[in-house]
Amino acid sequence: MYSGFQNLRFVASPFAGHPLWIQPGAGASSGAPASHQASGKGEIRGFDLCQAWEDETHSIPAKVTGGPSPFRATLTVLTAEDAKERLANPADPMTPVDLVRVLWLEFSTRFSILGQELAWEHPGLSKSGISNYSFVFSVSLDALGKKQSFSFTLPHAGEGESGTWSVMFNAVSTR
């Protein structure tokens, strides 16, 4: 999956607990109000579907019945307390320990209820659709303040899957 958020600017938050909020558009000149959440767009560029097994000798290959289709994504500013609550899983490799001042963010897909952005079936056995994904991460306020591009990766593991989330912040010229 690939997702993008266009022309975001981090601005001072009006509320304690949130060091920054997100202003969509081209910044203050856009007239768009700052908020704790921004919307983006995503697409599924590649996937593998597991086969199902009727018994130990008969497998049923999966057949795509819908998609892949574009999806909505969100980027939400969290308080440190909210981030720590979401990261309470001891198996999660991201430990919420702030060694420097950070902005906590949560990335979420916003797939439809039926998961129609990517749907499949194992003929004669089952039908399914893609489920939402989300992850919490922090970004140093110093890194954001430099207005330079930077990136990092985070490992993840879940129900029968594992991989790496790659996060990129691309600085845009203010001219």
C-alpha cells in the first residue's frame, strides 16, 4: 500500500497535549483550518493472497472479486497519553519513550466496511475483504522544524503477517 498527504503544514495547536496540529492546503494562505487530522489518498500496488485448505491435500486458490481500488487514509495527531495507550502491546517494537520532544501521529487506512477496495473469495468456501490498518509513530519536533525531507522505517507484525512501514516527509519549497 502507498498513501500520500499533499501540502500539509504543521502549525501550533490551540490545545495542551498536542504540540502541533495539521493545516491542509498550501498553508495559511489556503484558508483551510488547522485540525488534529488530515485526509490523504492511497492505493494498493501489490498483494499476495493465501490459498485456503479444504483438507490436508486439497487447496483452493484465492480469486480477486473486487479491486484493488483507491482508498482514503488519515493522519491523526495524538497526545502522548493516547499514543502510549495504543502502543500498550508488549510485542510491538515501538516503545513510547520520549527522549526528545516529539509529535505522535497515527496513520490509518479508511477502507469501506465491506473491504471492497480489495475483495477475494475461495470459491465454494469463503469470501473476504481487506481490513483497516493503522500504526502509531513519533516524529521529532526538531526534524519537522528543519523543513527538510527525511524518512524512516518501522517494523510491524500482526495476525499472520509482518513487514515494514516506511514513512517519508518531503519538504516543499515555501516560494
